[in-house]
Amino acid sequence: MSFTLAIVGRPNVGKSTLFNRLVGKRLALVDDQPGVTRDLREGEAKLADLRFTVIDTAGLEDATDESLQGRMRRLTERAVDMADACLFIIDARVGVTPADQMFADILRRKGSPVFVAANKAEGNAADAGVMEAYGLGLGDPIRMSAEHGEGMMELYTAIMPSVDAHAKSAEADAPEVDVAVGEDGEELPDHTPTVNRPLQIAVVGRPNAGKSTLINKILGEDRLLTGPEAGITRDAISLTIDWSGTPTRIFDTAGMRKKAKVQDKLEKLSVSDGLRAVKFAEVVVVLLDAAIPFEQQDLRIADLAEREGRAVVIAVNKWDIEEDKQDKLKELIEEFARLLPQLRGAPLITVSAKTGRGLERLRDAVLRAHDTWNRRIPTAALNRWLDGMVQAHPPPAPQGKRIKLRYMTQAKTRPPGFVVMCSHVDKIPTAYSRYLVNGLREDFDMPGTPIRMFMRGQSDANPFKGRKKAGPSKLRKHTQGRRD
């Protein structure tokens, strides 16, 4: 386990800006308004030769009740307890506030190492705030500007002893590994299997569908901020977990409303962050509210995942409060088939994020969808299948031109993509391509996964078609030049 540093402080002091600089990416949303960050976000930080885990936290508020600010504070305090050290940030241009004094006292009592940084310290206007930071009693403040990258070497100098001490402690606690030695006394190579790349899952849906609650239940702990308010999650948070033996990286995304209703700049950033998570995912879980399923926005989100070529699982949440479950399930299946024909055969799972019912079925459905998404079919089997499909239903002959489907192969997986070599490619109706795609789904057991079908003509297959043949005189001249 690597050294973990939690970045804490009041809202809008520059925590997310510093987090992005340390991880070298714009992972956390940054805006001028306070309170943008609400959940805990982890990243792998690089600072010169130091490698450690950094946690971006919500702004500390003077609230301890069940309000949104109170729940955010408890989540931040949990990150402080998890971390090996804390970096307490103040705004040097504002100076030390009474809230800063209170939070400094809380951090001092935690017992873990605490470093204080005076951020936004570029220019002479911040001198007074930097001097005030000495009065917090947390050691010499680090003068920095996260936005401009100033003070990074001072931060390196401050945390390096703690990172090195943690590494030495981890080495001392690590179990000894036996080294295999051959007959000649030389060390044999290590054939320990490498860890598989985690399965990438994005949970998407409308606001207040229960996405964060569902992920918390999968994790077995309250890692993400939840509550009755819609739109609590603002940026896509990724968490690496072991989901019943399957290494998984799961993305919690902001609720996606209709585009016309998204006017706020921060909400636009949140939605675009969620869309980016869909593009990085392998399986997309579209979470619906059982009380109002298959709203227009739900259909748009599911269609987006299909167009991006992701494996899709439909999960209907809040099933624990549904009274007439049998009739409701029958209605859901009928609506799914009617409203999302492009996802025909995709799994539809009922779950309760609150009680945890249905999570094993959801995991099994995700693994099956991922397996189908990665499936590869032998070329010989494809061509035998294609002959049967053509005999059962030959392609049309528009304007008397007979279309020949000569050959078929699978060009890619993730999602499955197929190429059919044929004549008169521009004359093939869309309905016939759909006939082949639906046949592939049914005959090769690929329900729900996006399938890409590419029709390619002879001119695409033969790059020399259409070129004039060289005459005898030109050919002799060409070969004579090569002999010379």
C-alpha cells in the first residue's frame, strides 16, 4: 500500500487544482465557485521521484448535522482517518480565518502528520496570509501556487521524509519471498502470474436514480456522498475494488438531465465528465428509477452507450418499494423491447441499492455482457452461417443487379465488428444489414451487445482495381530501367 496524502481545507482554497497538478491530469472539476468537490477522489501522484496516492476532498464546512454540508464534512474526516498524512491548505490572499483555526485544531488532534500550505501565494498581496499561517501551530507553511506550479519543490522537501519512512516500514512488514535457484546456482525467472486489468464499469442515469448508493452498497462502505437531494455527484469518481473476486474499476457519474435544462456551467462540466466516463468504460450500467422508468432521458443515455459501442446492462433500482413486482416486471420487459430495439437481448436486472438485493445478479449480468462484448467467432463458422442466411433470404437485386455476398470475417472485438465482402455495396438496403446483425445476435448468442457490420465492395478489397494495365512498350521500358 502506497503512502496516502489527503488534501483538506475550506472550500475554494485550490485543493482540486493541486490534486490535478500532482496527478498530471485534469481529473477533478475546477471552478471559481466554492463547493465544487463533494466526493473523495483518489489519484496516483508524481512529485519528482516520489510516488504516492493523493486524495482530493470536499471543502471543510462548520456543519455537523445531517445537511449536505454536514455529510460532506464527515466524508472528509473519514479521508483524514484513512490517510497517512494530511496537507492542510489555506488561501494566502484571504489569510487565516476562524474556520481555518478550528479545522487546524481538529487535524492536530488526529495524530497523523499534518503539513500546512499557503496556496494562491503568487505576488506580494499574499505575504500577510503566509505569515499568519505560522500561527496555526502546524510547522512552517509551504508557500505555493497550485495553478502556476510554484512551491512544488518545497512540498517535495516537506513530505519526502514521511513517504520514505512509510516505504521502509512497508518493506519491513512485507513477507519474505523465496527465490527459485537452478542447478547452476543462478536465479530462475519469476513466473508469478500478473494481475489482470480491472473491468471498467460506468454507472449512469438521471439525477437521484441511486447511482452513488448502489456503488456504496457494492463497496460495502459509504465511500460516496449520498442523500435525498438530486444532483449530489458532480464529477465522475472512479474507484478500484474487488467485486466478489473480479478486479473492477467502477465510475460513479453525475446525473444527466435533458440538454435543454442544463444551463449552469458547472452542470455542463459534470455531464461532459460523465460522458467521458462512458467512453472509457467497457460495460455501462444504465440505472433506472422503478417508479418512473424509461423516461426520455433514460432512452437517450442508453442509446448513447450503444452508439459508443459499449456493452450495456439495464438496472432498475428501488425495487424494494415496488408492490406489484410481477406485473411491473412484465411491463418493464415489454417497454424495454419496444423503446430500445437497438439493445434487444441486453440484460434487464431489478436491484435495490438500499438493501443490496439483486447485486449478485447484476454482477453476473455485467460479466456476461463483458464476455459477449469480447467474443470472437472463427471465420469458417461465419462463412458457413453467411451461406445459410443468404439461402434463407437472398439479398435483393435492385435495377436487376444481383448482389453477391462473397466472404465474411470478424475484424475486431470490443464491440464485435464484422466485414462482409460483396458486390454493389451501395445497393444493399439497411434492412438487409439489420437482418444479418439480428441473425448474428441470435445464432451466436450475442444478446444486447453493439454489433458493427461493414459492407465492403471489390474496389475496397482490391487496391489495383481501376488502374490501367501497363502496355508492352511501357513494361519493357520499366524493366529496362530496373536492369540499368
